[in-house]
Amino acid sequence: MALKNKSEVSMIQGPEFINLQPLEVNPLMQKCEIKVFYLGHNRNGSYINRETALEMAKTLRGTPIVAAFNKDKEDFGDHGHVMHIEDGEITFSVKTIPYGFVSPDAEV
């Protein structure tokens, strides 16, 4: 299905962190809810239907939460990759670092 314009695609600008709550076990950690994707057409050209989302949810628990922090924007960015070209050699790396994980008992 070809999209006529971008307004046909639901978008989130980035993850949403909801209901932040400090943990008693460690005040430096917080429990929260995170919205990370949406159903339907995505801006990367993929399509996630409800059945696929439910299957994906089964493997989410225990998954690390990684991100790349953009110092200029003072906000988190995407799962950015970096391409290095040096002496005619090309290498790739990722800018993300782990910030947490999806709890094994999380309601997904």
C-alpha cells in the first residue's frame, strides 16, 4: 500500500515515559511505563498489526533498554549508528548504552 502523504502515518516523536516511581530498593532507579511503538504503518515503512504486536510483547520482558543521548538536544535520540572511515577502512559502531531493562514481571 502506497502512502499518499505522511499525515496517513501515526507517529510518536520518541519513547514516552509515564508514571515514574522511585524504587525503595535503590533511589537511583525508577520504575515506569514506556510507550515504544504503535500499531499500523510506521515511518520506517513497516506495518505492525495487533497479532504481531502481541507476539513481540511475549519476548519483551528482560530486554535491555538502550538509547543514545544527544548532548546538543539534551534529549535521547534513536538507536544511532556511527560509520568510521579511517585509512580506507570502514567500520560501524553504535552510540547506544544501556539505561535499564524491562522487568521480568512487567505488564506488557
